[in-house]
Amino acid sequence: MTVTVRSFAKINLGLHIGPPRPDGFHELLTVYQTIGLHDVIRVSVHRGTGIEIRCSDARVPRDDSNTCFRIVDRAMKALGAKGHVTIGIEKRLPVQGGLGGASANAVATLLALERALKKSLPAAQKLQIAAEVGSDLPLFLVGGTVLGVGRGEQVYPLPDLPATACVVVTPKVGVSTPNAFAQWDRRAQGAGGAAIAAQVLKRKKRTNAPKLTPSSPSDRMNELGRSLSAWLSEPYSSAPSDVRKRRGRAGNPLLWLVRAGIENDFEQVVFPEYPELCEGKRALARAGAKYASLSGSGSTLYGLFAERDAAIRAVAELRKQGWAALATATVTRRQYWSRFLV
Ligand code: C5P
């Protein structure tokens, strides 16, 4: 039996980088949001042993460096299962950093494998295995709008946000995530620390916060934490009857969140190195995005739009300017799971 599933991508709605940890990873605070762009994964198990990856895209590795390979290897051991596992990866997503494509593929493979074997692991063990393979895998076991803390692998489902029109831009350049983190550390610790502090102060001025001393990385994590708490306790703890009040306030609570001042810290180190990415963000804003940002460490950029038609018009405009752009929408948790099986 072949099990076929959709492997949805994610974007980051804000990402704050905290201090480096003794294990070399960084504390993160981010909101992940799944989106409609997806790959298709097919898993089958036959007699024999071994893990075989089939993919027509030459950029996808077929060996044990592939996240799908690594998760199946772990899951087969944990399940005490035997067999030859074939994983077919139909790449529809741009193979571009920031969308979590490889991470999503791995989680989709794990869930398809369970169905193919008619065996399942406890949820906590799946989360653990996913986190061992990579920091941004566990979010795909939740779907929808997800709070990510720790190194990004500790995930908490947030109240589902309404599906929102979104445009994804995939510039040609690639950004190395470890390099972007290293660059962040150099800037935070070295001479660049002053520049970051100045930007933080500028941000505080913009939000009318009292300007005291420049914030430390953990202060800044707290800042996002407070924005998130305010956001969650305001429109979402309210009963459904408060929908009208919510609409009156912002129309779309997702747009309300982004207007509250969420930012992706990676932009501070990635944009100076790749000015075309900053240009892409500006192009999204000019094309009508209510909010535009780098996703993860990039190079993917996205824009959120008030209406689907506006997103479609923006794609046409961006393509005219030479950008690779796709229209999609954010995917709620309910949609994520109802569309998961093909
Ligand atoms: O866990 P993942 O494979 O996504 O991490 C890739 C690399 O990104 C890590 O080896 C580490 O250098 C960096 N990283 C980090 N802090 C995080 C997540 C990733 O420094 N929270």
C-alpha cells in the first residue's frame, strides 16, 4: 500500500534570536504559520530492508543526509518495524530556505510511514524524534499557527488564525542558516552590537516604548513575548460573540498581530549581505502587502494581503519585475489536517 500525503510549507511571523546556548544553538521565539504551498510525499513499505528515496529534483539528496531518510531510520527502530521503505518526493515547493520544505517532508514521511505500517508512535515520541532531526520539524506535527521556543523545536499550538492571502517570493540566492546565526553573534558581540542596539532603540521609539538602555537579546525576547501575550489575551480569549469587535479593530487578527510590530531578526544580518532580499521585501510592500518579511533565515520572502485578489495582482506585478512569486494562503490547523491525506 502506498500512502500519499501533502507536505505543507511554513513561514515565520516574527522571529527573535536569543543568546547562544552551551550546545551551540540559539534560543528562539517565533510564530510559525503553515501555508498552502506543498510537496507531495508517497511512502510504501515492502519486504526487505533499507530506505530508498525517489525524487526527480537533482537538488534533493537521496542518501542519509536527507531529513526523510533520517526520520524513517529513527522511526523504524522506535516502532520495531522491518521492511524496505520507499519515499517518493514530488517537489512542488521551491527548494529554497525559509519555507521549511525539507523539515515538512520529513514529518509528512513519518506520518505516512505510520499509516503504511498501520502502527503508530505516541505523540510525545514523535515530537522527540522530529526534534532530533531538526529544530523546525516539530511544528509540522501541530500545523496552523504555532508558537516555537527553545531552539524552535518546543512547539505550542496557538489559537487558529483565519486563512489569509499570502505571496511567497523565492529569490535566486541561497542563505546558509548556520552562517546567518554566526553573523548575528558577531554583530551582537562585536562592533556591530552598537548598530543592533541603535536599531532596537529605533524600534522602541517607533512603538512609543520608553527609551531606556538598549535591550539585551533576552529583553528583546521578552518584548516579543509580551506582544504575543497581549495579542493572545485581547482578541482571542474573547468569546466568538466578540468577532464583531475584532473585525472593528483590525479586520483580520493575523494582520493585527503583524501590525503590532513583529520582526524577523535575521533581516538585520541577511539584508546587508544580500541587498536584493531587502529589495524583494520593498517590492512586496509596493505591490500592496500589508506586511512583508523574510521567512526564517531566508532567502524566501513573503507578504500578507487583505484579499486574495490583491495577492494575485501582486504576483503579476512582481513577476513583471522579474521576481519568482506565488500566490497562496495561510493554512489553519483544521485545514492542515483535513487536507493532509491526498
Ligand atoms: O536544527 P537545524 O538543523 O535546523 O539547525 C541547523 C543549524 O542552525 C544548527 O546546526 C545551528 O548552527 C543553527 N541553529 C541555531 N539555533 C537554532 C536553530 C538552528 O544556532 N535555534
